[in-house]
Amino acid sequence: MEKEKSTRKFKGLELYDRQVEKDYFLLPFRFHRLTPEKEIIVNEVGDYLILPNGTFEKIVKRQIFKDSDEELYGDLLSNFFISEEKVSPLIDVLATRYRTKKSFLDDFTSLHIFVVSLRCEHTCHYCQVSRVTQDKGKYDMSIEHINKGIDLMMRSPNSHVTMEFQGGEALLAFENIVYAVERTKELAKVFNKKVTYVICTNLAVITEEILLYCKENDILISSSLDGPAFIHNENRKRPGRNSYELAIKGIELSRSILGKSRVSALMTTTNLSLEHPKEIVDEYYRLGFKSIFLRPISPYGFAVKNERKNKYETEKFIAFYKTALHHIIDYNLKGEFFSEDYASIILKKILTPFPVGYVDLNSPAGAINNVIVFNYEGSVYATDESRMLAEMNDFSFKLGHLDTHSYEDIFYGERAAWIAEASTNENLPGCSECAFQSYCGADPVHNLSTQGDISGYRPTSSFCQKNMEIIRYLIELMESDKRIRTVFESWIQ
Amino acid sequence: MLLKTKGVSINIEETLVGKVTRLPENLTSDSFLLVDDEIQAYPDKAHLGILSKQNDIYDLDNGSVVLKIPTLEHLTEGDIVSVGADGNIHTLYRVDSYHNTLLATERCNSNCLMCSQPPRDKNDVSFLYGIHKKLIPLIPKDCVELGISGGEPTLMGELFFDMLEKIKHELPDTEIHVLTNGRSFAWDHMAYRLSQVDNNRLMLGIPVYSDYYQVHDYIVQAKDAFYQTIAGLHNLARYNQRIEIRVVLHKLSIPRLVKLAKYIYKNLPFVEHVAFMGLEYVGYTPHNIDKLWIDPMDYNKELGEAVEFLANKGLHVSIYNSQLCVLPENLWQYARKSISDWKNSYMPECQSCSKLEDCGGLFTWNLKKHSEHIKPFTTNVLELSSGIE
Ligand code: SF4
Ligand code: SF4
């Protein structure tokens, strides 16, 4: 008989087993009941497994065995749920992935909102802040404050910042926008910054001349569109009841000059909107938008400290959201590409290993870390909602004033520290054990304004109610229907 | 394809490396004159030696000669050969091929069940590198791609980096493709040292066969291999090295193939290319065939899902060593004609196949072990008639 060469003495699979006495160690992960039959487990970097109910308990009780549960055991091990060593041999890989997920923090504040004017020619019934007036002196941001805001923006450690002009109606102060852009362009060269410019406008007063300036300077237009005429005009009151017509004309004009991809639209959800999910979706589709943002955070219901009312309104919003989402999915199943932005943000967090820096759904929260607001009269706020809150005389999130506070006072001051403490859902009560933690975020401003406490209280939090159900629903949808999964995958490519 | 021949050597003490030419006027001090059937006059130009089919010629004083070589037909003007004291003539570099490879060492720290070039445990590093040191400067500067394989090349130690630096210096425009199991790069200093070579034309092809350590370690027959390779990949990524993942398809890698694709996307999203490769029936494979064989037709579902998952995520994906008639049409766009010319063959029935031009065919050694579903495409009659309409 031919003697086998020593190199050919191949060994069996069992010889490569590293497990000691059928024991294993748990890595950090959390679980959630997904449906009556299924539960989900999610690890620290957002990888998940969907399992039959009761599996979580078995895992924890060390009742999963390599030989009899071969596939599940391999899944748990390779997806960083368990380890055969006290310290996983790939702990550094897990650490790198965690750092990657949180790397939206690396560069610090990017979005700098300049409220250039509080004046507006609209009187939208949900708007608490704007004023119909000619008094520029009182309600426009002064050149001095614009300068100071730009100087602070140039101090951001981020090499790529976004300068967003808001109102009121920002375009009523167009000459100040031009001034701000021109000054920023010069300073950006000195400070080596890439700047993205955005003007938020209801489009009522937009002109060709304004748009040509936008084209020349690569400025994006972010407009408002609440749905078809009967909704939009009801929500957005202005003399002549022609807000919708002006918006449509404005969108067309903007697209013709800037190109389709440079013009976006945002909707605000009102009680009237809640009755018409499909009509709103259809309107966006009809106008040739490739996506719609069904914003769960909107001034509607904002700052209402009535728990029961909040819960009810949120339920209504979730029902609205689901109907609209299905309608959007149907477009996709018919072969059209049309996505929903809030779902896309959450799906990116669930399905990719990359960071998603969306300011309203981050942990640590976007406030200060990713966004800062310079108000028309020189006050500095942590978020856009913070200045709305201030209009109702709650100045909790006022970080300082451009005239009296330095960069350090504003970004690293006591107020900032106080907000930061309630900004990570990893350490918020309720969130700290929640399976959806890495897909969700923290919103201290919302907590304070709706619950009177910056840390909030999860069982009655409308932020939690909304996100928990939307996240759960998105996962349920893609796990139960392969076609929907494919649609969702196409949204995040 | 013949890559090795042997004659009777005279006046050769250490291995010589040089280009070959049949034209005496082209001789230089680092080239050999090839003498086929016609006896040639002893060249007056300086040369490295003469390789001849003749029995005896010339008044030999000190010149190096190999006589009685059975054939020289396989050598083309400009090919580079090594000529040993024992009269062995190895083709090291073929000017007409895109698939030239330097064998760094036959040693390996793994012992894969399907290794196509089974490792040998002998210290060949300094001998082989001695040859490569002479070879590298002779390689034409317009060489498009050069492979480095083993064994495990990193077992050369510092000489590995020395070799890569020499290559970068001599062949700055050549794509360098190194096949390594990546385990050595679990040592951070090895990955760092590689980055010091600073060659952005250098790409490492590293195999990962499963997302589950035990299966991978079993396939490569080495404890700790999976964790070392994954740690190595992360170290390499930290130093911005270019990486290709190579997955061999067989009965042991198929069951978790889709999970492996997801693992790659989640944990190794920085890789530049993922190649799924059909099994070669050579080396250890015939010995282990019962553990490894699955008809490629029977893994199309898993392969398709893995490939499309990664491609949809924007990764560059290829399928190697597959035949079009065995692959579903939606995957053809990923199939590459990847088999090196000298190992490439087709089945007799392929001659009548209308896709012969586009198909990568088989490894010559896979003529003995191939899918049961190889079947030539005939030009579709319906397609033709509808074209006429
Ligand atoms: S807010 Fe709710 S859903 Fe979000 S992490 Fe906290 S507990 Fe989970
Ligand atoms: S018959 Fe031969 S040439 Fe044709 S597709 Fe199959 S393997 Fe390729």
C-alpha cells in the first residue's frame, strides 16, 4: 500500500473546534418581539438575526449547541452575538465596525442653519414663528450677525459644511443671502472648506434672477410641498389662496434652470394630510420626484404636553405612514423607482455597515454634533426645533448669542454638556435595553418639549412610539416579502 | 503547454537566467542562443550560453552550453528561462502570455483540502529568490500583469518585501497580483511593512471560504487560520492596501456561501474585488474529491444569490473557471475567461458550440472531472427566423 505523504494526512472538521466544554460567552446584544411568532436579536453594530420566539432565552441559558443547532450556532458566532473565547478573537474587527458606524461624529458640526429672516408672506396655520411685516430691521438677520455666524462656521472642525438659509421666507432677504454666500466663498478658500449651500423656500417669490445666481453658485433649492392643491392651500395660507400654484410654478422654473436633482421638496404633515396619504404620494410622484419624505418630525403636534393626545396623534401618523408607504412600494412593484426618505434612512442603518448622519435620528443626537442654528436676532440654538420652542418662551436649548458668546462657550459650554448627557440612547432609560437602539436615535429637544424632561420617559414618548413601530414594521415587511426586500435594497444603493 | 525541458549541460555551475533568441545578432550578455535543427556558427557576440538540440558542436572552451535538448519549439523570441547545472531548462516568463507568475516558495502554513499546488516543506526561499532576482530586471517593461504565488509568499519574510520593492523599481507600470492566505498580516508590522512598499498597482488575492471559523479552518487545514486572515484583512485595510477576496466553490463552502457574501459586505466592505472560483481537479483535489465535489449546476442558486447580493451592494464581483452552459444566463455578465492559456482546454463537444468564443472553458485537468451538464449551444433556429421577419 502506498504510504500517504505526511502532508496528505488531512484532519477532520471536529479537530478545528475551539469551543471548550460546550460553553460560550455572550457579546452585547438585545432582543425584541417582532411578531407573535418571531423575535429579532440585534448586536452592538446593528447586525440582526430573526429567530423563532424563545430562541433568545435559549441563547442566554447556553442551550444552543454546536452539533444539534449547527447553522444557528454558526450564525450567532459569525455575526458577533456569541464568542467561544472570553474576548472574541475578532474584537478589533467589531471595534472597527463600531467606530465606522459612529464615524458621523468624527467631523463634528456640518449643518449650519442661518435664519436670515423671520418675515414671510405666508400665514401657515402650523407655523409659530414667522411674521407678516415689512420691518426688516427687526426681523432680518443683521450683516453683523451673518458675519459672526460665518466666522463660527469656519471654525467647525468639519472640512465639509452645509450652509442652509431658512426663514420665515428666506428669499425675502435674498440680498443678505448673496452677501453671506459671497463672504463664505472667500473665507472657504482661506479655511480650506467645501461648502454646500441650500436655500429653503416656499418658492412664492422666487425669480429667474435668483435662480441664475443659485446656478452660478451651485446652491440647492429645498422647497415646501404638502400635497395636492386642496391640502397645500389649506395648510399654507397666503393672500390669494395660490400657494400651491406658486409652488408648482416655482418648482418648474427651478428645475428648468438648476436641473431636476438640485430641487427638492419637503412636506409638513397636518391633520388634514393624515386623511390623504395616497393623494400626497401621488402628487409627489406626478411631479417627477424620485422620493418623498414622510417626516415624522414636524411642527404638527409639537410641544403638546398632553400625553393622551400625543399618543393618539402618533397612532394616526403611523397609520398614515403605513398607508403611504404601501402606496409607494406599489409604485416600485410596478417597476418605478420611487422611495420614501425616512424608511431609506432607517434601512441604511439596518442593512449597511456604514454611518448614517441624519440629524433627527442619531445617537449621539444631531443637536450641536451635526447641526447648529443661528437665529435672526443672533441667538444660537441647538436645533431647528429649539428655536421654535424658544418662540414659546422656553429657552432651554439656547446655547448663547453671537454677540456675547465664543465658539467654545457655544459648542462646549454648560448648556451643550447638559444636552449631551441626554443625547445618547445607549444610556437613556428604556433605550439602553432596546433592540432598535442602533437604528434609532435620541431627541432631547423633543423629550423636553413634549414630556417636560430632557431624558424623556419612553413608555409615553411619541418619538419612541413612532420609531419603534416604523422600525419594527420595516423589518417585518422585508422579512415577510422578498419583493419588498428587493425594493428596499434598491432604495439604499 | 511545455514549460520545462532538459538537456546535457556543459560548463554550467550555477543556475543561469536569461532571455532566448534565435538570432545571433540579437545576443547580449544576458541571453541564450537557441539552436534548432540547423547548426550555427559559434556566435562572436557576448552571450550567456547556447541551448541546442544538436549532439555536439563547437570547440568548447569555457562557454556554457546545453546539448541534446529534445525540443525548443515552445520557446518564443524574448522568453526568459533558467538553465540549471543539471541541464534543466525552465520557462520563467513567456512574452506572449498575460499569465506570468513567480513562484515565491513552495512552503505554506496552510494545507488546503483543494490545493492545486500542494506545498512542500523544504527551504527553497533563497534558491528561488536567487533566480527571481536575476529574472525581474529582464522582464519587459511593458509587462501588463505579473502574479506572485506559492506556497505562501509571505513566508519569504523580509525577502518578500525586498522582492516587491525590486519589482516596483523594475516594473513600475505592471499590475502585481499576489496570492496569499493573508494570515501573516494578522501581525500589524507585516501589513505596515507592505504599505511601505507603496505600490498602488499591487493587489493581494486572499481566500475566505466561510463566515464560520471552524469550516474555514477545516478547509485550509489550519487552526486559527480564519481569525488570522480576517484580522490580517483589517490590518491591510487600515494601511489602504488593495484586496481581492477569493472563494473556491465546493461542497464545503457552498452551504454558507450566501452568509459568507453578507459577512464580506458587513465586515470587509473595503475589498476591491470578490472572485468566486470553480474547483480545479489537480493537486490535492482528486485525493479529497469525495469531500469536495458538487456539480456546479447544483450550486447555481447559492452562487447566484451570493453574487447578486454583493454586486447590488456595488462590489466588483467575478466568477472564474465556470462554463457558460452550466451557468444561468443572468450570471454570464460576471463570468470571466480567467484560466491561464497554458492550463485552458475545451471539451470535444465545445467545438460545435456557438458560445465557444465567449466561454472560459475548463482547466485542462478538469477534463477528467467536470459538470454533467456541459452541452454546446446551437444557434437558435427560432431566433434566426424571427430575425428574418
Ligand atoms: S426611542 Fe424607543 S425605539 Fe428608539 S431606541 Fe429608544 S426605546 Fe428604542
Ligand atoms: S459547450 Fe463548451 S464552449 Fe460551450 S458553453 Fe459549454 S463549456 Fe463553454
